[in-house]
Amino acid sequence: MRATNMKNTNSMTRLFLAPMVAVVLLLLTGTAFAATPGITGPSFNLTAQPAFITQPDGSLVYSWGYGCTSAPSGFAPASIAGGTCSNMQVPGPTLIVQQGQPVSVTLTNNLPVSAGNTSILFPGFIVTTSGGVAGLLTQEAAPGNPVTYTFTATTPGTRSYYSGTQGDLQVEMGLYGAIIVVPSGIPAACTSGVHSSNEAAQASHGEGNFRLAAAAYNHAGACYDREYLFQFSEMDPRIHREAEEQSTRTCTGCLNVATEPYVPAYFMVNGRSMPDDMDGNYAPQYPHQPYNGNPHMHPGELVLLRIVGQGRWQHPFHEHGNHVRVLARDGNLILSATDPNSLAGPLLFTTTTTPGQAIDGIFYWTGKGMNWDEYGHGAGVTTATCTPDENGYNTGSPSAINYFEWCQDHNKPMQAAPFGSVGGGGPVTLPDPNILANGAWYGGSPYLGPDATIRAVGSTGTTPPSGTVANSPTDEAGFAFMWHSHNEREITTNNVFPGGMLMMMMVDSREFVIDETN
Ligand SMILES: [Cu+2]
């Protein structure tokens, strides 16, 4: 799906939704969102060991992952519920530390003896080791034994960590994760102005604050209102099968698995493929894949995307709806060469990840320029007024249901003769939703707004079609933007579409409370 600007993106999304909206409806079976869940330190006791991870085609894939040897000192964000850290997970636990903290990670090697040594690299930090045995890139943990890595979290940002031992095999098997350093200083701009208004708007609708901090870096340009971490990777099941077959060998380090030719069949967001990635964090059906990919936002919020390329391929990930403004790569804030107060990161159409590289970027969406009243707040179920600020948005009252509406489009109906109570008389005649699709594949609305059920059943019907009963539109009211790899084979699971590296960004109306408890 290509889009060159926000306006086109909206129309593309409308076209896209015709066949795909039912998929969205089927998938959104509960309130399952994500912040940036992880474990807090500054001391971590990790293990590397095998387990099976699950994919949507029903396969169980033998993998290796980092996990916790015992309960971690805490989970973050503090408000997240149901946090777990099992003894093996893919990706490994997200390590969340504060800038300036001395960090200690003790890794115990519980991989099969035949796998030999293992280790962790922490690129971007000056690491001191104790224990273990000498390896090519760092000290390694021999089978059954520990090694300890210590470093100071000197600079903020998102970075990857991964095995420094036989990386072609061990990273492929799942030995990777992310570390986030929360900045020590939060610029005043991040807790005032639009950011405090956005926070007040969230609070007035009963939404908690699930950020790790108000800024990603010690810079006024790095403020944000909501955040998500996405780690992209892929797996070749042949490699995993051969590693499993040889895992019972009793000789030390004698595993002999060819990592070429490389033919991956699974393409994952945080270790899960679509649709599994849209289930909740810590969902019990994924005991070794605790993190999801299910971004939400309200118009006007700045959403921090922490994007990490794991695995060994590049992934041209496309965030539909708008470009992503890059803040930093590998924890290095990109500043103007002539004005260090200005950020100079590019606006990217696809945030293409390089293996091991992390990108911090800001995604922003307001609905400006759509040319219709985006949630029908002008003449729909809810009647609201829109008073433009100097930028054209309704920001005077954070508790308003149409806070941050683009006022120029206020009261502009989209459809000529819509079902339901949204305003009519617009320029568009959408196909009759009753003939657009049937049953579970019923579409019905270009957005899943508060009127969607009425629109779906028409003015006289009372029973919503299949798919809207279990997924009442009153529970979800947003524009769905497909966020996916632009290497289109990567949006398959074992060559079947849809699947793989794909999720939906939901831009929700204020009626819809974004609950990121887990
Ligand atoms: Cu696309």
C-alpha cells in the first residue's frame, strides 16, 4: 500500500478497508493494547534456554531465548498489569533502566550442551565482564555456567542486545532483545503546552499514562504522549528443526546447523505474527512471546515508536497514515549540524530496519485535510462545537469529545446518504454496506465509529451482522491504518496471507478509552 501524503493515505485506507475491515473486526476481540512493557533493574539475572514458540499456522517452533532466572525486581510501566518474565521468551525481556544507572546483567547458559557457549552484546555501552570464558566478541557463558556484564547506562534511548556467539545461528534461534534507557532530564516543554493538554485529555476520559517518561531524550524535540516498541525479525523453520534434532547430542558445542541457504517463512513483530501480535501483552496462550504489536492513539498525540531490527534481514516497515520523523538511531539523537537545538532526523515513508539497529521516531496524525468530519462529532451522535486555535485545531478544552479536531472539516458530512445518525449531504456515495460483503466479512463503514452498528444494519435493522455482535463498534472507534512490511512476502505466515509482519494502528475517537493496562 503506497501513500504519498496524509490525504492520499486516508483515501487509500478507505479503499483498503473495504476488503479488510472485517479482518479488523474479527481480530479486535478484546481490549489488547501495548505500551512498552519490560522489566526494571538495574540488576538483571537472565538465562538463555530453549522452548517452543507458537505461530498462527499452528506450528510450534523450537527456539532459544533469554528469560528471567527468577522474578525481576519490577515491571514497567508501573501501571501495567499481569507482567511476567518466564525463563525463555522471544524477544528477550525488554530491559528498562534509568540514565546514569550502573547496570549488571548476569547470564546463565542453559542452552543444550551441544549448543556450546553463549553471550550477550550491548552495543552502545562500554561493557566490563566478569567470569565466563573468552569468546570472539566478548566473554561467554559455557554450558551450565554464568557470565556477568556490567556497564553504566550513560546515554538515553532504545538499543538492541543480542548474542555475540555464533550470531548467524543464535540470533536466528531467538537470542535478542531491547534495552531502553530513560533520560535523566525531562525538558519543561514535555510537561507543558500541548503535552500537558494531551495528558489532560487522556485523564478526562479515564485513560492512564503508560509512558516510561515524557521524553525519549534530553531534548525538547523528543517529547511524546504515547509509546510502542516493535522488534522485527524472521525465522527459517528448517534451521530451527535441525537445531532441535541435534539438541540432544551430549557432546559440547558440537551442533552443526547450516544457516545458508536462508529461507525464512515467519516474519514477526515482537516474536509474534499477525494476528497473534494483536492479542494482549502477557496473553497466556503465548507463554514465551509476551509482547504484542497493537498500537493505538488519539488525533493530535505524538507517538514514540521504538523500532529495532532483529534477525538478519532488513525490513522496510511502513507506518500508514503519515511519515515517521526519526529522532535517533542506536541512541544517537540526530541534531542539525548548524543548530544543535534543532532535530535533523528525516521523515521516513518506511522505517527500514537494519539488523541490530534501533530507530526512535515520532508518528503523528491529526486528521487535518481529510475533508470530512472525521468522527462525525459535528452532526452525529454527539453534537460538539469546534473552535480553532492558531493552528486550526479544537484544543481549548482537553475534556471536549472532539479535542484536537481539525475545525475546517467540522460538520462536513462524508456521505451523500449515510445510514444512521451521522450527517448526510456529503460528496461521497459509499456502496450499500448490505451488499458490500456478507456475514463475517461484513464491512459496512469506513471507520468503526460510534454509529457503525447503525450504519451496518440500516435505519430499521436491529440485529448487527455477524462480526459486529462480538465486536461492538462502541468498544472501538477508530481509523485502522495497516502497519506492515513493504516486502510483501513478509506479510504472510508460511506463505499464506494475511500474516507475518503486520498490525493495525487504530486512531481512536475520544469516546474510545485506550486502556494499555496490558
Ligand atoms: Cu503499505
